[in-house]
Amino acid sequence: MTTIKKVLGLVWCTFLFLITDRCASGFSGLSNFNTGKSTRSLSTVASTSPLTRLNGISGWRDADYLIANNDDLVQYSDNISTTISTTRQIHTIIVPSDQVTLQGEKKYFQFHSRDELQLFQQAIDCNHGIFGLGFIIREEDGDDVMMNTIQLMEITEYNMNLGVDFGIFCTAQTVGRASVRTILDKEDDHDTTTTFPDDESSSTENRSLTVTCECEEQFDDQETYYSLEDANKMARDVVDLIGNVSDIEQSVSLKSLTNNYDSGNDDDDDDDDDNDEECEETRQGRFHQAYRAAIDSDSQGYIYDSSSGEEKPLLSWKQMNAISWAAFSSHSTLAIDETYRLHAMDMGTITSRLKLASYWHADAILDAEETSKLI
């Protein structure tokens, strides 16, 4: 009986060693993977260990820490440290700035190149489904510069059963931001060189590159100048402005459809049906959808005093934060608003984003009114 227990104990220790070594060895499951034609199944390439639990952004934050017996938060490391660092290493995919995403928005990826598959494996096996999304901005002199702020993406769905030629299809949602401290060299992160993929079919909508960043999660700064009541007024003004822009745009669309009908341009019934479907999706509708996504994906902590003498219930900071993000997600083609979206992503307070949204939508109303006069 004792011999059996010893054998079982040896097997269990060997199993734990193999699981632990998997993350530490730098994606051993991908080390021999060929992104060309192969009979090897992708399911064996990106399989996760039995101990992997995808807890999303919360799990990624807590991955390097544990709670000691005295309820103090200590760093989970072989090296004893009296300080807690919030710096993390995270694999990041870099895309053009017109593909910027904001809080709660989802983005679809096709991971095909070796670097992209390694990024996916690292996210699943070691980072609770979290990876970084960075953006390249082209300056006036023609130089390409990476933004210091990156988005934290959480994998929500993925499909690995389409074969090696297609790679991995993945859906990820924006759940936070981080500030890049350092971009690690190949020697630092034991990763392959950071270059654009050779084949035109890889990556997302456009060709992309992957890097490993040392970053620190970025939260909104505490509001010190504006009160909760001031922020509420800003938020409600933004909601009203979006509603007004939406109403004018709907009116313009109806005028355009009426003019086409009066001109006899209604030969194709299918085209009319498509136009009717487009009219049903309004700016206000897209704003409400983005608001729900932003508030559901927000995991920042807020201090909120519910006691107020106001007759009208005040919006919470979490609600106003969702409004400040959703205000920049109301256009049917988000890339058109690239400049405003990039500015919003880089702002450090809720009220700053609300003020920018207010100024921007006030101009949008004027533009919509001018368009209406021309029809």
C-alpha cells in the first residue's frame, strides 16, 4: 500500500512539474509549430493546461499576488519583496490607429502568423485571456509612432477548428487600459523578432506586428475639480446632444428617401428594404448599445455617496464613465471618428471625456443641420 502511495505521489509531482514548466518555457506547445501547410491540429497547439482558469481582467490583475495568513497582500514570487509592483509583462498586437477600440467594444481577430499564435497562447495559458492592443499613429513628418496607451483585450470567444491555413479566429472585448513603460527586446522576453508577417493573409483587417510590453494598468484619475452634480450635468447634456443629432440624422435620411421616391428611383425593391433596415439603426440606438457594453465591462472601483438633496436621482460615476465612452461609439463607421476616439482613449478623467464629447456633438448638430438644408 505504501509503495502505491509513493508511485501516485511521484506521478502527481511529475504532472505538476510539466504544467508549471509549460508557461515558464515560453510556449513549448508552439515552439515547433509551422504556420505553413501542416497536418498538425491547431487544438494541440493552443490547448490549455488543466489548471488554467480564465478569470479575465480580475485574474490578470491578481495573477502575481496571494493573500497571506495575516490578510496582507504579498507578491507571489520566489524573491522576497516588501513592495508591490503593478507592472506586468503582456504580449501586445500593434494595429493602425483607425482600428482603435474603446471600453466595451469588441474586435475580431484572425491569428495566423507564428507571433500571433504565441500571443494567443500566452493570453490563454498565462494571462487569463488578456492581451494588449496597441496603435500606430502616423505623424505629419511621415514617421510612425506607437501610442503610449494600449487597450487591454479580454478573449471572449475563439475558434481553432478551421485548420492551419486559417489560423485561429478570436473575439476580444476592451476591458481596460494600460500605460506602456518599456517595449522589451528579443533577449529580454525570449520571444521571436518583432516584424510584420510575411504573408498577406495573416493578422486582422491589416497587417500587424506583435511586441512584448512592460506596462502598468491605467485607471481614471480622481475627480478633484468637478463635483458629482457637475459631472451629472455634463453627462446628461451629452446624452441630450446625441439624441438631437440622431433625430436630425433620421430626418435627413427620411428626406433623402422621400426625394428618391418622388424622383422615381425606386425600381429595385431590395434596395428599398436595405434602406429601411439602415434607418432602423440610429445614432442613439448605437449609443445605448455601446453604453450597455461599457458599463458591463467596467471593473474600476468607484466611491459613490448616494445621499443627495437633488430631486432627480444622480447618475453614479460608473454610469457617467460608460456615457463618456459610449459617446464616441455612436457613428455607423467608427473609423471616421478616429481622431476623437484616440483623444478620448488618452484622457485621464471622466469629465474630460464628457467635455470633449459635448463640444464634438455640438459641432455634429451644426453639420447635420447644414446637411438637412441642402436636401
